[in-house]
Amino acid sequence: MSFDARDVGRDIRELAALLGEVLERQTSREAFDTVEEVRRASIDYRRGDAPSRDPVRERLSGLDSETTRTVARAYAAYFELVNVAEERERVRAVRRGRAEGDLGDGLDRTAEALAEVDADTAQQVLEDVRVVPTFTAHPTEARRKTVKAKLRRVAEILRDLDERRLTDGEFDELDRDLESEVETLWSTRQVRPRRPTPTDEARDVRWYLENTLFDVAAEAEAALTDRVVEAHPDLDASDAADAAGTLDFRSWAGSDRDGNPFVTPEVTSETLESQREAVLDRYVDALTDVLGALSQEGERLDHTDEFEARVAADREAVPAVAADADERYPEEPYRRAVTVVRARVERVDDLRPGGYDDPDDLVASLRALAGDLRANGHETTAAERVDPLVRRVETFGFSLAALDLRDHQENHTETVADVLAREGLDYEAMDEDERVAVLTESVVDDAVGSLDPGEEFSETSERVCDRFRALADWHREYGEEAIDAYCISMTEEPSHVLEVLYLADLAGVVDLPDHCGLDVVPLLETASALANARDIFDTLVNNDAYGAALEERGNLQEVMLGYSDSNKENGPLAAAWDLQQNARRLAEVADDLGVELRLFHGRGGSISRGGGPMNEAMLALPPETATGEIKFTEQGEAIAEKFANPRVAERELEQMLDAQVRARLRALQGTAPDVREEWEAAMDAAGEGARDAYQDLLETDGFVEFFETATPITVIEDLNMGSRPASRSGERTVEDLRAIPWVFSWTQSRAILPGWFSTASGLDTYLEDGGDLDTLREMYEEWPFFRTTVDHVALSLARTELEIAAEYADLAPEHLREEFFPRIEAEYERAVELVREITGREELIGREWLRESLQRRNPYVDPLNLLQVDLLSRTHLTEAEERALRLTVKGIAAGMKNTG
């Protein structure tokens, strides 16, 4: 089998040629020539054939408004097409690897690892592992939905050109189709005319769940089961399949209220309803396919007792449907059974009686059907037709993805104060111990207070009470499993957790000691909260109210770690070390307290916010945290990059499963690499030095003004990227600014400072304190955490272009430029030097394909940067120039494959 007929170079050349033809047709030859002149001049400089970028700069600065906009649009569209071509190349690599049996990490490696242990251990690992990607609606996706749809069609055409045997006529038809898509892409508005609503964001997340992950998640789980059974033929295949229900999906889109006033209970209700409709429709479609396949004649079948019992129960629920099925399929019992099952699924979200009460009932009916097929010799039919649907129902339930609620702790505190004030209690005046006592007493004994609205309630309190009242309705309508976690941003004290438990108790969602319908999830994102984690959880676990809630929730405590704000507060090296240490401490605290821990990693799309390959991140975590369960956020453009293409999505899921299985296996066996005391001491010194250097930069007078004038932050704040405001209060401080626009701004200016600044200062602190490079090299070779951290820094350094960043720095007042840019420059140069010395590589990036991608992109991103700088330098912009400026932001984001 060969996949070498096309490659990424050919795809890019053909797409670029089409784009050029469309540009000339739709605009003018003069505009086309301008784009080409700028492109060639930029390439000449990158190749060393031109002494400076002056020809690019001069050509761009002399353009009229409309041509400026055309140039920005051309490069933005080019990068969108390049991204599709590179995605296709990744699919080729995956297909080639599968054909050759050499994919590196993935389920083949999982099988190798599990083949070395006994069957019981393999079964235990499968039962323990649970991987929970959680999709957020954070505003990091720069592309419109319409543009994404057109790019999906381009991707499909490239797939057909690549994988299908085509006649000349079919090839010509696809070629014309491709030209049409590029033509309409050029004419489509690239920047949103309005901000997306939370409903828009929830719909966007639902698309990936419904159209990609619904299918490939089941395939990945089935592949894992197959590999394990191959490694352990003595392991029962059905037991392995039961244990390998290892994927679960959740979402914040439509339910994350933190900092977003537009996420109302009505939005959440609409999200729950639309997700239920979507998943039930997929089940109905699947059952229709099963119905068509199961045409076995009844006389040839000998049914199992389990099957007959389930058929009887299903028929009793919808007797009229059962009677109709008897008439239609008198000699085909499987079709009669599936018809009834399908009718019950259709009635889950219907006023008609007889629908399944919960997904477990549907699974029971499907398992009975699969078991009966096998008992009658139809093993392949059961495996191919019914088993995949069982896995999908177990993964997606009746909710498609369960929702997490989230809000800031201050809002809960304010609400509790208003509720208790009506009862004559001054909650605001209480100290922490008093607050814990009054909340505990209310939850354990007779509840004090009410969520009923009142004139004395603030607007914030009314919103919070509305949400908790709605939560009780959602549980009744959609089941607890549809929305059963509540995340508390900026948790600092035990009372912040108990406040949510108290409000849930008032809503009737909690009724201890018999019922707790909610996981309360503290988000620890400040240094003080993380340092006090032991005291917080010691208080909670030993608290009468919270201890009872934990017991009702299976003694499992989920804790979220915030990567974004930790990085913004401390810098990349210090934040990485803090999070590594705190994850280990949390695991130790949970173990000491006899509680099972599930860490929820609040990772962003960019490396500066904890992003990067999830499989590497899993294996770099402390072995103490490898309980088997792991939850992490996926957001923004990272969702599209990972999950838009089915084959890429399947590969991502397989890598996640592989990493988590191997991490759990290492933890069970105690075979994780030892972390030596001298390595930890090195990181203690480096982390502290890095934190000091980073905070010194941010706290220097004038830095905020430098940031505001040397990056396009003011443009980014006005972009219609997401429904949530860019800052928490509208103030211009680094602390108030959300992590996403902070990282986005530096990425646009090509400085990418949040990904590497202070790393060199930190490592030099260690070296100056008696450390040595040999130890750092040893740490890189033998310690997954340090290797991953250094590689992430190296990637951020490789994507940084200080010559371009200097152009932005020139926009700042001269005294601020002279104060800050030399510091940034010196830190960068020293970081590059240290990374090379530690890794032993001349190139910052070890992966050849990634180096090639950067080399391919840089000459085309540079003109967009220079055009953006030129536009930012002007005091007054025409409407066309304003649109061109926004297009440069979008184009640079596409070229860098990253926003925030």
C-alpha cells in the first residue's frame, strides 16, 4: 500500500496557485503582483539573499487602504489552506504508520507494556483508567464557523484526491470543486461581524462531539480492547471490553459562568436540550442501521433467557409499537426487538410514555441483543453492529457530554451572605472558622435560609440563586449525570467549597446523609491556595457535612489546577515546577486522608497556558497522581486541530489512552523514573530564580504601558472571538487581564514571552548557586517532567522572532522600549544558549516536521506582522484599514497556529 502520490509540498503549491488565480480574478492583477512582490521579498530576506526587510516594509507602507486589506486577506487565507494541507500530511503519516506497524506511541506501545504483566494486572489497569477531555468555550478560536465549514470541505477534497482511485473525469470534477471552495473562501467574510453568543460556542463544541468523537471514541476504545486481548488471550474479551470504557467527555460551553454574564440558566437549558437531541438522533440512526442488518429468520434462533427478559420489558414499555413490529416482522425477532428499542430511544425526550429512564437500561437491552447474537453463532455481527453502539451509549449517555458549572468564589460568598442576612446572620463579619461552622450546621441539620428571590438580594445573588434553582430542574429533566460538577474559581478557603454545598442543599440537589447530586470541584490557581491545599482538604474531609458528601460521591475528590493564571503570575518555569510539586502534594494529601483524587488540569491551547501534546503531559506528571483518572481542558483552536479530522482525532485519543495506561501501570508497579533529591533541589533554585526575574519584569514601573503599546492588545480586546470579556473588570493591569489575551498579544508580536521569559534567569540562579550543566543534561535525559518543560520552552523560543518583536517594541515610547526590550532580548539569547547546551541539539526543535512547518510559515507570517505594525503606528485608520488590521490578527493566528 502506498500513500506517496501526494505530499504536503504538492498540496500547498496547488492550493497557493488556486488562491493566486482567485485573488487575481476577484481583485486585480496589480493586487496580485503586490502580494507576490511582498512574498518574494520576504523569502529573499529569510534565505539571506537580501540584507534587510526594508523592501517588504517599504512596499507595505505605500499601499492604499483597499490593497492593504487585500494583502492581509491573501496571507490570512493562505495560512488557513496551509493548515488544512498540514493536517492532511498528518493523516498520511498516521495511515503510513498503521500500514507499516510503526506508529511509535499509541496502542501498539500500550499492548507491549501490558503484555509484560499478568492478565489480572492488565484488567486492573483498564478498570482504573478514565480519560476525561473537557471542552471549554474560552475565546481562543479566531475563525468563523462559516470559514471552518469551507475549510472542512477543502480537507475532504484533499482526502479524496489522496486516497481514492480516480478516473480523469472524477479528478477534474474534484479539481473544479476545490477551485470553487477556494473561490468562495476568498469571498467569505473572515472576521466575525459580532461576538459569538454562549449558545454559538456550545453549538460549535457540540459539532465536534456529534460529528467526529461520537464515532472515533468507540473505535479507539475497541482498538484498546483488541490490543489487550491480543496480549492476553486468556483474558475474557467481554470483560476487557467492559473495563475499557475509558473515555468520557464533558463540556463547559453553555455552563461556565465565571466572568461571562451572558451564560444564563436559559443558555444552559438550551445546551442540555440540544445535546440530548443530538445524541438521541445519532442513536436512532444507528439503530435504524442495526434494524436493516439483523434480518435473521426466527426459526433458526434459540434465544437466551436474558434476551427474552429484556425483550419482554421493552415491549411492556411501548405495547402499541411492539404490536406493530409483530405485524411488520412476524418471522424476524431481532428486527422486532430493535424496532421496540428504537421507539423507546425516540421517547426519551418526548411527551409520549415508554422512553428509557436512563442510558443503563438502553445498554442492558443492547447487551442482551449482542449476547443473543453470539449465542446463535453471529459473533461478527454482534461485534460489528451492536458492540460499537453499546460503547457509544456508555460513553455519551443521553447527554452527549456532561456539563460542568463554574463560577467565581466571590459570587457564592456574596450570595450566601445575602441568604443568611435574611435570617439575621452577618456572614460577612464572620471569620473562617465561624463560616465553616454555620455552613456545616445548616447542611447537616435543618437548612437555614432559602433561595427564594427577595428585594434584599444583589443582582449577583439573584443570578446565583437562579442557577441553583435551575440545577434542581435540570437534574429532574435530564438526570444528574448530565450536569453533576460545580467548579469554584479562585478557591482559597474551605468555606468557599462549603458555600456551594450549602447552596446546593437549599436547592434540594444535596440532602445529606442520603443524597449528594454534585461533585464540588475547587480550582486552585493562586500560590496561596496551592500552599494551603493540605489545610483546606484536611478541614473538608473531616467536616461532618463535606465528609458525608464525599462518601455519597464514592469518596472521590476532584481538584482543578489552574495553569493559565499560574503562568501569568509566576512565569513558565516557576509555574511548571509549582504545578508539578502541588500535584504531588495533593496526591499525598488525598492518600493521607483516605480519599481518591482526580486531578483536573486546566490547560490552555498554547504552551504558555499549559498546552502541548497531552500524552507527553500525562507521562510527565508525578507518579503519585497516576490514580488512573485524569481530566483536562481542551479549548479554542486546539479543539479544531485535534478533533476536526476523524483520523487525527482517533490518533489523539489513542495517544491519550496509551499514555494514561502506561502511567497507571508504572504507578502500580512502582517503575516510574526516580526523581533524585539533587534534581528537585535544582528545580527549587531555578524555579525561585525564575519567579523573581519574571515578577521583577512585570512589577517594574511602565511595564503595563510597554505591553499595551508593544503588542496589539487593544485590537484583540475588540475582536469578536468569544462571548466572554477579555478582562475581569475592564482595568488595564496584567493581574486583571485574562490569561488568553495576555498570551495572544505576545504571540501576535512574535515575542511569545509567556512561553520562555525568566527560564534562563532561573537556570542561571541554579548554576550560580553551585549547580552544573551536567546535572541539567542528566535531568533532561532521565526526568520526563524536566524534558517536557525544556522542550516546551524550546518550542516557544523557536517560534519567537525577536527581529519582528523589535518592530512592535518601536511602537512603545522610547524610554520604555529602552527599559524593557533589551531585558527581553538578553533573556531570550541566554535561554537559547542554555537550551542548546542542555539538550545537546543545535536546533531548538528536535522534531523535523515541526522545524519544516516553521520554516514554511515564517516568510509568510513576517509580512503580516510588518503590515500590522504599520497599521498600529497610524493614529487614524479608515474603515478598510481597521478591517485589514483585524485580518492581520486572524492571519497571524492562523500562521502561528495559535492564539491564546
